[in-house]
Amino acid sequence: MRPLVTASKLTLCTLLAAVALDCASVSLKQRAVVSLQAAHVALAEADDVELRLYESGAVPALDLAKHKDLSAKFVQAYALDAKAAAALQI
């Protein structure tokens, strides 16, 4: 069974975000791009974790209605992510 959260992805995103946000020579756009990429990875991981928790039945309180509600919220979040990426032209 795959781990719920891939540590290497989270570590990489955290390091990239920290370096980009702390480096004075990096442009504002590049910092925004790195931050958006880190947010996208976190969003995808959260979506994946929620789905696997629902499918496994590991969290009894996560019923079909809550799963559908969370799925709708993830759809909205992905739409906002796409708008942000378009605004940054990436």
C-alpha cells in the first residue's frame, strides 16, 4: 500500500518554496510560480489522501455525502489553481 502522503514530494516542494521565497535574486513571478507549484502538489496529495481514506473506510465519519462535498471543493480548488496558473502564464 502506498503511503498516504509521499514524503519526497512534500520535502521537494517545501525546499523549493523555501529557497525561492528566501532568495533575493529570484523574481517575484518565479517565487509565485514556485509557490503555486507547491500548492498544486499539496492539493493533489490532499485529494488523493481523501479518496483513499474514503475508499478504505478508515474514517467512518467520511461517508458518501462528505466525500461528494469534499470532491466538489477539490474541483473548485483545481479550477482556482488553473486560473492562477493562467494568470502567471505558466
